[in-house]
Amino acid sequence: MTPGPIASGSFGRRPVIPIVPSGGSMYRAEKKIHPRSVKGWFASWRWLFVVLTQALFYGLPWLPWNGRQAVLFDLGARRFYIFDLVLYPQDFIYLTGLLVVSAYSLFLFTAVAGRLWCGFACPQTVYTEIFLWVERRFEGDRTARLRLDAAPWSLDKLWRKGGKQATWLAIGLWTGFTFVGYFTPILTLATETLSLSFGPWEWFWIAFYGFATYGAAGYMREQVCKYMCPYARFQSAMFDRDTMIVSYDAARGEPRGARPRSVGHDGLAAIGKGECIDCTLCVQVCPTGIDIRKGLQYECIGCAACVDACNGVMDKLEYPRGLIRFVTESGLENRWSRSAMLRRVLRPRILVYGVVLLAIVAGLATSLALRRPYRVDVIRDRGTLAREVEGGRIENVYRLQLMNASESREHFHVSVQGIPGAAIASTADVDVEPTESTWLPVRVQVPPQEAQALGPGVHPLSFRIARSADAGHADPLSEKSTFVVPR
């Protein structure tokens, strides 16, 4: 009998490393995989994610918003526009929060249902699906592609192969163009395309990202998932016996083999056969070329193409569906129903991941909601720490950088507090253009009697910056600094 879904090819076993004789090759040639097309419930979901992710990726740079594109990472101006949100390099903490949210989401979904990200939404999976669709349009399905590869070169083979390659290159370069369009305004980039007047970095990134897409999705395909992606190597740390994974039900399927068409499901026991007819369709549709009947292997990306293929065969034979299905290891061993397996979803690991994820998302959302649409940096004048001016007053000089993160012109008023009698002896008002920053020189003076009372040394001081648009309904922004009284 074939081993169960976890026993063979399990994550816990150490790989056997062959010893290469002297003069031998360390390179192992990989046979090209020609996945067969498949239709079914999971295939429809996979294409839905292809459409949604690519509509988002290709469409966002063309979406106008407040007189600009909706999402733009302007590295030259150090401005990052995400719809109404304008971020500066100082706001990169939000990028860190987004990466942490993504990581915990991956941990959560993997612990619940395995490699759903890999099988349905990963860019490698999405672009491989697109490139395979193009390949099928030019060369046909699996059998036709195998015949074409084996056939001698002819005019028919040349135009099919050439048409496929040209379409792949077009998709790759358009993908590179769109990627650069998130950093250079895409309308400007489109104008430059007509005259091929890109800058050197634009040429580099369009070509690099375009050919990376072409190579990864057109040629490397499953090799990226098997050898380059680190997720395949550490995913087992997030699996447990209650994780939903794609598995073959050996108790139902074995012994596998062909049988007369006249034998129905009820007659299988009489002829000593299981439900698997050994048609190998589950292997032919697998994008990584594994046989799921040998148990769960790290190469499995959880795309469930084998589930759709097997269910189609079961329907034709009028056998019950689910010979290959999403199931937990415990559920398969104990013959649990789907409802019994789903009840074990809320186990401690999932609750911990969920609580941490919700806390991080709530903290990130709260921080964004309370974020002021402007910020101020206070820098002391390095040339003069402190000096005595007319009337015996002590003066310190500062430079305030005011950054307006809104998309409207703003007026700011600067005042000081923390030292009795301290006052601004220079201009205390400034206008800042939309999404711009400006430097404001500020001279702070303290009367001689107050300076004498303070005594020589460094004393705390605060700058209060008020936006005229906030008058009466928001507290001014306060930035700490120091005031130096000389000896």
C-alpha cells in the first residue's frame, strides 16, 4: 500500500546527498515540466486572483488622484504618495509595520491552510499562470506541446515558438515599465517611451524587471519555488497536524490501478481495487511536477490543481469526490468530517497569531489616524551656541525644518515655552507649499534677569508650531530643544 500523505517525503527527514565521483558533475539536469490545463473550482479561484492582482498592479499607476497618480514613490523628491497619504523618509516606520503585518498574515494563513499564498497569489504563481496561458494559445495543451518540442524545426514550429517568445517579452517589458511607473510618473514615462528617452536608471530597471519576469515565469517556473524561494524551506515550522493541506487519501485510493468500466464504486472491494485508477492526471497538472500520492513534499505549493483534476475523474467514474482534497493530517488519520476539522482551527497557535496580528494592525491604523499632516525638525545653529545681544539679552539661533504633508498650502505660527520671558525675535510665521518643506531661521532671546536666574548651562526649551487650519480644535505640535546660557 502507498504510504500516507505525510509519511513519505515528510519535512522531518534529512535529504540524502549523493557522493559525486571524481570527475563527475554536480549539476542535475531537470526535465522540463509541461503542466496540463485543468478546470475546476480551485482553478477558477486561481484565475480570479490573477485578474485581481494584475488589475491592481497594472492599473494603480494610471489612477489619477488630486492631480497626480494615486500611488507614486517619488525618490528624487523623497515623497511617497499613497492616495491621500503623503509620507516622508521619516515615516518609514509605517513600512516596517506593513512588513510585520504581511509576515504575521503569512504565518497565520500557513498555519491554517498551508501554502495558500504560494498557490494562489504569489507573483511567481500569477505570472507563471499568465505565461502558461500564452504558451497554450500558441502551442496547445500538454500533449501538443510535447509533440511540438519533439518535432523538427519547420515554419509552423518557428512561428508558434517565435510568437510565444515575442508575447512573453512584451508582457515582461510591460511589467517592467509598470514597475518603474511607480517611481517615475507613468504619464511622463509613457511620453519618454515614444522617444526612447529614458534615463539610465529607468532603462536599467525596465530591462531588469522585464527580463526577470520573462526568465522566472517563462523558463525557471517551478525551479524558483523549489530552489530559490526560502519559504519552501521553513514552511514546515508553521505546519502542525491540524493544518489544512492538499493530501491523497490512501485508504480510499489504494490499491490503485485500471479496472473495467463496468465495475462501479460498490464493486471495487470485490476486485481488490481502490478508487485511484492511476491515470496520473494529478501529476500531469502539477506545476512543480510532483506526485501527491507519494505524500506531502516541500515542492507542493498548495495550488490544488491535482484536486480539480482528480475530482473531474471521480465525476466521470461516478465515484465520491475528495480522493485528493484539502484535509488535516489528524482528520485524515481519524476519518474526521470537515466540520470536525474546522472546529480545530481555533487552536492556541492560531489564536496567538490572530491576536498579535490584530494588535499590530490596530496600532498601525491608530498611528496613521492620529498622524499630523505636518512635522517639524529643530536643529541648533552650529556656528553660534549662545551670544549676548543688545540690552544684555541672551540669544540662541535655531533652524526649523517644517514639512507640509498635506496637499494644500499651509500657514504655520511658531512660539516658544519652557523658559520664563523667552520670546522669538525673528519671523514667527511661515507659509509652506503643498507636500513641500522649508527652513525657518529662528532667534530666541531671554531677558538678562531671567538668564541670570537660570544660571549658566543648558536648559530645556520647547517650540510650539500651530497650523492656522487647526485653530481652536487641535493642540499645537511641540518639539523639544535646549537653550544655552553662557558663563
